[in-house]
Amino acid sequence: MTIFPPDPNLGALRVQLARLRNERGWTFDELAERSGLSRRTLIDLEHGRTTGSVTTWHALAHAFDVPFDQLLGTLCEGHAPPAEPSA
């Protein structure tokens, strides 16, 4: 029997991105300059038109100076933690 993990909470990730940007008072242009990503990519991420890549989110974690796992941890918001493997 195959057990699939719950779907990632992409909405929570978008909210996290917007929250971090707004907390710093950064425009999309400023975040683009700090992250090396295009303004269009950032807008598309925040508005849910794209999910981005690991490289994209890595750049954003560095731009915001937050741990990568903290930034992406919101993907599991509302999920039960995975069970420990049986020995």
C-alpha cells in the first residue's frame, strides 16, 4: 500500500513571502535586486502563478536572511508530522 504525503500548502508559502517582504518594507523591485530574481518572478510567486524552484527559494531565504527550512517550513503548515520509521 502506497501512502502519499499531504499536498504542500502553497498558499501558506505565498503568504510567508508577502509577509517577509512587507515586514521589511521592500518593494518587488528591491527584493528583486537583493535576491537576483526578476520582479516578474517575485510577483508570480506571491500571486500563486508559479511555485518556483529550490534555487529560487534558496535565493529568497538568503535575501531575507532566514534559514531555508524556516522559509519552506510553511509548506507543511496544517500537516501532521511524518511518523517515525518502524525498526
